[in-house]
Amino acid sequence: MIDEGFAPHLLIGGLQQPLHPVEVRVARVFSEVLKRPVSEMGPHDTFERFGVDSLLVISLTTRLEKEFGPVPKPLLFEHNP
């Protein structure tokens, strides 16, 4: 369930872009685990920007699995921009 007040839009290049429902769910997971508002995160941000280390990647992967089911363990390591 999406939180009240969670805006399903993302600011990209100064323009608000609607998010796909899956992107909204992923953004919410990242927001919860990293303890940052979604408005501070963007689709092209790197983990380094938020101080994400291997332990946080494990936390993110575990939380994503609760939301979506099994995900490949190296998924976030392989797709960090």
C-alpha cells in the first residue's frame, strides 16, 4: 500500500515525471531503508551519494525480496550506476 502523501512523480531534469507503479514501490523501499525522503533520490544517483555500503545493499535486497519476491543477490551490485 502506498503511503498517503507519497507522490508518484519524480523530478528529472526539472520536469516532474510520473512513475510506473513498480518504480513507486522500489522508491519507497529505498526511502525506508536509507531513511531519506524519495524527493532526495533520483534514478541516476549512485550508492556512494547516500553512503550505501555492502551491508546496506543486503538490507535493500532483503527488503526488495519482501516487496517483490526472490531477487538475484548481486542485482544491486550489478546495477549501481
